Amino acid sequence: MTDRTRRSFDATWLPFGMLIGFILGMGVALTMTSNLLIAGGLGFLAGGIMGVALGFRRKRGSSSADEDAADDRYRAAHGDPAPRRDDDH
């Protein structure tokens, strides 16, 4: 199977989106409904949507191959050893 050039979902954005979305969603829903349970549910839903939306957005002009190449150039310039892989014995 060939390597994928970009990831379809970056899960590192999910916790940030959940926190920001929960705070904003709960604040807005609490002022509109005055019910803490409904506001918490809407905040949780808004946070999930925001986290998934941030995870699916496209990175502009960068890929993991570019990052690996930049790491290799840095290691070569500074004399650092290459990282050890699991299949190296």
C-alpha cells in the first residue's frame, strides 16, 4: 500500500476545539436558556463540532514528508544521529 500524502483527520485539534467550543457554547446557551443542563449539552455538542471541524481542515503547503526532510537537514547540519527506528537492531 502506498503512503498517504496527508492525513485526513488530525486528532490533536479535538481537545482544543472541545474546550473552546464548550466554553463558548455553554456561555451563549446559558444566557439564552438559563438552564445549566441544557447549556452544558449544547456546549458539549458545539465543542465536538468545533474539534472535528478543526481536525478536518487542510494544512496549507506542508506535509509530514516536508517535516521529515526538514528534520533530516537539521540533523545533518548539527551532527545529530538519525532517530532509531523499531526495525533497527
